[in-house]
Amino acid sequence: MKPTLLLILTVSITQSAHILPKKSVAIDKNSVLVLFGTRHGNRHPEVFLQENPRSWGQEGNTELTSFGKRQGLGLGKELRSFVGDLISRNYNSSQVKYYSSSANRCQMTLQTVTAALHDPEQWGDWDKKWYDHWSPVPYAIDDPLLRMYAVKECKGNDKVWAPIDQDSLPSLKKLKTENSAELKYFADNTKWNMGNLGKAADLADNLIEIDLFKAEYPAWVKAPKLKGYTVEKLKAKILEFAEVHQNACAEYGPCGNLMAGYWLQDIIDKLVTANSGKGPRVVGYASHTEITLSVMKLMGYKKDELTTSAGFVVEFKRLPKPSVRLLNHDPNPIDDHVIYPAELAPKLKKEADKDGFVPLEAFFSFAKPYVPPHLIKKSKKHFHTLPYGMAVIIGCNGSVWVTTALPETTLEEDGSHVHEFQIVPLDARLAMVRVAACIRLLRDYSISLYLNSLTTCYEMSQPYEVKELAEQETSSRLAYLIAARLLQEAQQQN
């Protein structure tokens, strides 16, 4: 199979067989801010197959490939065409702001994007002999924003990733069960431990690069000895495992929320600033699959996978009323790029006008409940009496108090108020302990804390003893079920 055809195949898988438009949409004449986020370009696998002498991969594992650089450049060219006169070709610190994860592949992707966005001219063309079409562009490295899983100080990382790394999520368990014969075949021939689906993803990454670099397949792929499989069918099966853990993170609420919460808050902050008539005109971010896909989901994109160098474009205008338009950008498949309207969550779709713009307040009302996901959800009511003989006080500063049922007061003859305190019965004390455990669980798995999430946790935790809620296997399973139910309820309301 030719490289271009394989990349088209992987792109079509990523976009659920969606055919990309041939032409990008045009920017609205009233737009004052464009934000874009991108997954890094094509990269080498984390682990290389060793069956054949390798003629590719000299940059090192997980490093950006020449194809990834071309994808980044293609994105930059398309963004340059899209933003037009919104920013100058020469870099101007008052007009733009760029951010990257610390990973080399993300930084280099952003560098190639900005090389095309800021092709220097006139006073900015500083060296016509050697660098006529390039000028350095600064950017900030921000891992809490764009690579949270690498932030050691974030104690929630291990907990939210555990059910993914261990393949214990229901979707991952099902994938392993349904493909047990295939995984055994992969393991027998690669000598990798396919007990972890991440290794199957590494295999998929190798196949993509082998095709791109026109290298030779291992014999066990070229001539499969697995019953019912041809070479083409086997390749397609292997590609099903591409980015399997990253996609699972974006789908699993606790992981996706923790990975993308700060980024979503930053996007909202940038929109608020732009609505006040201040701030840059273009803001760009380079990140990873699970983080970029997660923030897109939180913003209201209906998307399940993301190919290399793909991501989002958010366009904002103040007139005739503050509105945003959510757009996708995708490589087609390497050097060309296309910017096109996104498929929106039902609630946002109802609010969109004929051009796809959603009122800013409608966008905020959709996105803000998830930002940041591990903080207290804002509410006018902070005192909640629960039907378990006790109460909670959820402070907007992050403090939460678990107490007995809020006592009634009586008015004395002298005008003073007296609280009627009573001995707390055992069942109420047990309920208080369980509620406190639920608060810790919601906090640890970055699930928004509010009355409904707390009562949902309390009810769904009943099959377990309170002490079990502190155990990782139980807590991760329960957190997944809680997040799924809350998401389902939110979707039904939308």
C-alpha cells in the first residue's frame, strides 16, 4: 500500500469515515480572535519493531518525523490563509501568543506551524540569503496546561490513568476479550507483552511509519498465519489499536477532565479578555492526543479520535453579538490542511446560527460546569440537607464541611436564637463517613463536586464498605461509573 493511501486510511478511521471537504471555510469579517489547538504531527513509535533492518526512525523514539514536520507546515499555511489580515506576517508580540507541551514533538510541530504563519517580509526579513522564509517565533512551555500527565506535582494522575494503563475500563476489557487471538498472534511475533494494549498501539504506530517510509513489513505481517486474515485485513486490525489508551482517556471522564481542565479554563479566559476588547488576536497551542481530544469534547465537539496534526480552531467575534464558531482542522493527508465546521453537541447545535456561530454565553454555560473539573461547581446554594440524616456545606473556596442535619433554631423570649442540638444517631454518623469518603473520591478523580455528583456517589457506593472506597481498584471503577452516569444525565438534559 502506498504511504498516501495508508495515511488516508488512518485519517478516515480517525474521522469515522468522514470525507474531508476540499476547501476551508473563510473567516468571518467580524472575527477578532482565533484560537487553535493541535495534536503534534506524525511521530516515531515508542518502541521499534526489530524484525528487519530499519531505514527510518533515526530521530529517535517518539520524535517528530519529516512527515510530521510537513503536516505542521501545512497547518501553518492554512491558518495563514484563514486569518488573513487579522495578524501581520511578521511576528508581533501584541498580536499573538503560543503555547506548547514540553515534549519535543509538540514544540517542533508548533515551530513548523509558526514558520508558515509568520513568513517574514520587509523589516522582518532578517536574512534573505539563508533564511528568507523563516524567522524565530517565541512560545511558552506549559505542561500543566498541555501535558498534565507529566506534572509530578499532580497527585491525581496515577489514579485517573490506572484503569487505562491496567486496561480495566469496560471498553478496554471488551477490546482485549474480543481480540484475544489477534493479541496472542501479535505477542508471539513481536515478543512484546500484549497483556497491555499500549503495546498493540506501538505495533500500529510501527505499521504507519513502515508504510510512510516505504519500508518492508515483517514476514508475519506480509504472510499472516492467523486464521481468516489476509495482509490487508491484518493491517486494518492492527490499526484499530492506534492511540487506544489516549482515546480511552478522553472518553473516561476523570482522565479527560484532569488532562484538559486547565486548558479549557485558559481558552475561556482568552475569550473573556477578547470580549472586553483586549488581548492577542491569535492564540495557538500544541499538545497531545488525549489532551487535545479531551478539551475538544469539553468544548462541545462531537469527536472520538484525532489524527496527527489535527485539532480545533475557535473563532470569536463581538459583533453583531459575542459569538464563537467551533471548527475542526485536519491534514489531508500530509502537506495540505483543511479547516471546516465541527459537529457539535446537541445543546450547542441548537444554539448555532446558519453560519455555525454559537452565542458566547451559551458556549460558556455548556463549558463552564467542567472547568476546572476538580474544583467546586459554582452554586447559589451552599447548605444542603441530605436525606441521610446529615448535611454538607460546599464552600465556593473549595472547603467542604460534613455535619449533622442542619439544626433548627428556636427564638427565645429575649430575642436570641438557640440551636436545638441532639445526639447524632449511629446511622447518621455512618452516612457522614460515607459522604466524606465520596468527597475524597470525587476530588481524587477530578469529578466536579456538587449536590448531584455527591448523592450519585453516595448511592452508587452502597455495595461497598466505606474503607473500600479508598482502594484504587474500587475507587477507579466507581469513579468511572459515576462520571458515566453524570455525563448521561447531562446529555439527556441537553
